[in-house]
Amino acid sequence: MENGSVLFDNGTHKNLLLEDFGHGEMVQANVHMIVDSGKGIILDPGGHKVYKHLISEVGKIIGIKNLEYIFLSHQDPDIVAAINGWLMVTDAKALASKLWLRFIPHFGVDTFVIDSLIGIDDEGGILKLGESELYILPGHFMHSPGNLHIYDPTSKILYTGDLGASLGQDYIFVENFEEHIKYMEGFHRRYIPTNKVLKTWVKMVRDLDVETVAPQHGAIMKGKDIVNKFFDWLENLECGIDIMEDVYKIPDKKLEV
């Protein structure tokens, strides 16, 4: 690859972290791609400014015609904004929570490609890619009410969207989890609504064989020790309404705009 990193490659199955083409005031975003037997799925491909670079990269890796799926973990613009372009120039199906099927068209999805937008039930499901299977898992309320994650049992990578996001670090892979917490803490305390959903999600994913957690923003957590420390941290994290009850009061401060 000219750009990005290879997270896993056994000859027929590859997991790729594509280059972050974002710049300026945009939040940093990872774009992941899974390829099996020449067929591909791209995860959370982002907005218009990165679209032309990513579509070119996908073409180099597998050829546009071999992109079968575009996975949208939730409805945010850093994930969905350029979806019409992807659907116009590929034969791929875009997969998203059913909650967002009536909202995503506001990003400008043309009528003649709207049938390529496929809704996923709250419970998720198993998706065939090439000769492999991917598990689409519920990740609701982390932070979106209609949120989905992907687990790839071949590479043992868990793709978590905004869960596990870190901001401000200058490395791709986490080496010291305790030091890494400071880059995750602010986001998770504010964007996740309650600890109960974290506990529920961790209980589910502990039944999987996870060697890598790959979020949409920031550094990747690789190795069972770091992954388990991440799960432990989430289970005990107070967030959202757990710590923000005092915010709910009539404001007495004038805005300076």
C-alpha cells in the first residue's frame, strides 16, 4: 500500500487502515477497510473533502467494482456526508441502522441510488464478505441511539466507531493504556449517556475473541492486555447523565457571540 497500514493479512483476508486524508478544522478520522477474496467493505468513509482521495485508494487496492459494502456505524457527517458519491460510482450497498434511513437522504442521496441504502435491525446480524463472515453488533447509545459495530473473527479486530475514540495523541497504536486514558476520557464522559450502556456492551463483547479494538478516531488498541484494560475502564466509567445532572438548570449567564 502507498498509504495507511496493514492491520492483518493472511493472504486472502486483509484489514487495512487507510491514510487520514482529513485536514484543517475537521476532526481526525480513521477509515478502515476489510478485504476478503478480493471483495471489500469500507467503514465510515467520511465527508466530501476526503472522498476523492479514498475512492482513488479503494480503486488501487481492489478496484471499484469489487467494493461490495459501505458500513455506516451511525449518522454523523464525518461518516456519512459523502455517501451519495460512493453510491453513484460503485455498486456497493450502504449499511446503516434502520433508525437513520429517513435521515441519511438529507446528505443528498439521489433517488436512483436510494435502494442501495440498506437498514440494519437493532440486533445487528452476520454479513458475508467474500469467503468470510463479519458480525454487525449493536453499539447503540455509544454515542448514537442507532449505532452499530463490526467484529471480524478472522482478524479478531473489533471496529467500534466512536467508542474508544481518542483525540490529541501523536501515535497510531496504544502502548501504555494508563497514559492513553487522558486522550479518551473527555470524549467518553461527555458523549456516552450513561455507564449502564457501557456495562451492557462490555458484557457482550467479552464473549468474543478480541485482539484489536479499532475506533474511528485516534489510536488503535492492539493486544489482549490493552483490550481488556479498555473493557475494564469502560465498565467503571461514569459518564453522561451520571455526572451531568447539575447542568440541567435555567441558565443565568449571557452568551458572548
